Amino acid sequence: MKLFDAFNIGSTALSSRVVMAPLTRRRSTRENVPVAHMADYYGQRAGAGLIIAEGASPSPNGVGYCNMPGLFNNEQLEAWKPCTKAVHENGGKIFLQVMHTGRVGHQNNLNKNAQVLAPSAIKQAGEVTTYDFEKQDYSLPKAMTLDDVRNTINEFTSCSKMALEAGFDGVEIHSAHGYLPNQFLNESANVRQDEYGGSRSNRMRFLLEVIDESITAIGSDKIGLRISPHSYADVNEKPEEVNELYLELVKELDLRNLAYLHLSHMGEATPIKFSLWKELRKVYSGNIILCGDFTKETANEALENGEADMIAFGRDFIANPDLVTRFKNNWPLEERDRTYWYTLGEKGYSDYKNFELKEK
Ligand code: PHB
């Protein structure tokens, strides 16, 4: 199967085209510091061609979820090192997803000097779990000043550099699923009147500046980007505008020689998502990862048909640390069980066994 072919992204050699998708698991400390069993968890999954580690915030303002890890101080940098070491010792490669939650968060989840920031002061609909109260409405964000925009771009750049220092092979900038860069792209979240809002090129400016400054800092072949056109953050957008926006964005990205472009679909599998994926593939000459409920068979089909270069699997990696070996041997997969997806500790996290060890 093509899925198991070795593959290179930039200077990173991968053992297969199977990617472990970034998965929020909320195991870090309240200070957003990774803990020891995160190294076990990632090390156990090093059989993936590439692991994209869960979203880590580049800023104290970007940790909107409880127990989400960060990478904006030295303690966090040191605490990520065992994770990258465990993966490398087991022969794998690992990128870090850089995820700033922007308005998708709550003040109670941030430390007291941090603030919920967004392009405009428009609340995210829905509720979020907080440390001190169960579900709460999302906080009303503060509209970012131009200084906030500048500082935040600098935080992304500094996080990219720290990621390499922590041993990651690269970073993935998270511009999907309604998080900060996605908020800048969306007309329903961004009503700014300055150069970061309004026209398509203005709404793309924040993301492109983040990318360009990270390229200068660490090199384009160490940077991937995740987007999710027409997924749930885009439900309030005009579908035609979403198509135009992403076609324009991807043409810009094509000039930048990134490690990869990662297309994710969350939620309903609507045809418009997949027809846009095909259009984007035509205008983008670099590597594309697709993510969204693939099986081994559909993944291989997508590769054979030239729709993608790599396929990411998310939830199946949770209970199947040896997912690639199971695929290769046609061994059964564990059932998905949500009980421990977002709980603290090792249970339902780093205690899943490889298939060969299970019966012993
Ligand atoms: C989540 O924690 O619910 C989450 C995080 C990152 C995503 C999507 C969902 O990209």
C-alpha cells in the first residue's frame, strides 16, 4: 500500500505517509506545562510516519482550554524535551501544532495577567469548560490593537524557534477550526476596519505575516499549516466567499514552499468541503495532508488517486498506539471510547497496549 511508503517533507524523512493528527488531550498542568506521561504517550506512537503533537499555545493569552500545554516559557520548553526525545529514540518524527485559541476560551482558564483576544470583540457562540466552574459561555474577547497584533505575531515566531530548541522537527500553524488565525480569516469574527480586516487580502494578512516571520526564523521546510474550509467555524460565512478566500490563500501559500498543507474537516462530511479540497489540490503544488475519518482503505484510495500525499488519523491513534503496525498486519483496532479523552492522568492515555502485548 502506498500509505506505507517512506516519504520526505522538506528535510524530514518519514517512515510512512501515515500522520498522527494533533489531538487535544488536556493533560498538562494548570501552568500549561507538559507532564512526564506525555512523553510516554508520544513515544508509544512513534510508529506514525509523522506525529503532529497537540496544539500548544504560543502565548499566555492563547490557552483558552483547561490543561492545554503551552510553549511560551522556559519551563514549558524543558518539559517538551522528553516528548521529542522519546519519539526520536523510537525512530519517529514530531512537529508541534502551534495553537492560539483567541476568542475560543475563557478568562478563568488564563492566568490573571492574560486576556482573551480576538480580531474583533465578537463572542464565540457556545460554552467551554473552565477550571473553577463547569460549562461557561465563552468570554467576550478584547479586540486586538495593532500592538496586540504585532505582539501575537512575535509570539508565534518565538514559539516556532522554541519548538526547534525543544527538539521538534517542525511546527504546524493552526489556522483551522475557529482558532485565532481562522478568526482573522472569517468575516463573521473579523469586522476590523484596519489592514487586518475587510478585504480578503486584509483578512489573510495576519496568517501570512505569522507564516512569513516563522519562515524567516526557522525555514519554510519546517512549517506546516492546517486549515479547515467549510468546517464548523465557517458555518456563518458565505460559502462562495469561503471558496474564493481559500483559493486565494492557497495560491499565496504555494509561493512559500512549506513542509505541507493540512486540510481537515471537522463535523459533517458535506460535499462542498471535498469539492474544495480537490480545487485546492489543483492550485497547490506542495505536499497535502488530508484528515477526517479516513480508514486504511479510503486513505490508500485517496493516495492512489493523487488527492493527497499523506493521510492523518486522529481518534484511532488514541487507543491504538501501534496503529501503523495494526494496519500493516490487518489486526483489529480498539473501539473508540471517549471516557478518558479529556481527563487528567495516565488512564485512557498512556496505558493503551500494542496489539502484540495485549493478550499477555
Ligand atoms: C478541541 O479541543 O475541541 C479542539 C482542539 C483543536 C482542534 C479542534 C478541536 O483543532
